[in-house]
Amino acid sequence: MAVRQMLRRSLSSERRSASSRNEVSKGHVAVYVGESEKKRFVVPLSYLNHPSFQELLFQAEEEFGFRHPMGSLTIPCSQDTFIDVVSGLRST
């Protein structure tokens, strides 16, 4: 399954959920990604240990510090770049 489809599926299933949209499954974390328009993605916590994902986290720290504009972790890169990084993590 393509990463875009997997991420979209997780987003659409969250929208259909009767519970709050802000809830995230155990073992996952929600991040907002985008340069101007932000989109919410839910990724496994294990991704946080990968050097390529840690580089994205470093960029977020440089850009926002601990004050994220969406109230949650915000990664300041294009959605395509983020999907490319996540695709690489799934194949490892």
C-alpha cells in the first residue's frame, strides 16, 4: 500500500470516528506538516528514532522551538518531502 494511501486512510478513519478528532491511537503521534497550509498526519512513534525523521524534528525545533502554531508538533517542510521521508522509513 502506498504511503499516501496509508496516511489518507488513517486520516479518513479518524474523521469518521465518533470520538474527538484529536485522539491518536496508542503508539502513534499526530504531526502537522506543510509550509503554508498544514495537514495533519498520524505516524508510528517508532519513526521518531530514525535519523531522517529526527532531521525533520530538528527543523521543527529550529523554526518553532517549543511553541508550535497548531498546538501540536508542526514540521516545516512540504507535504511531499514529508511523505518521501515516511516512505523511506516504511521500506526499512
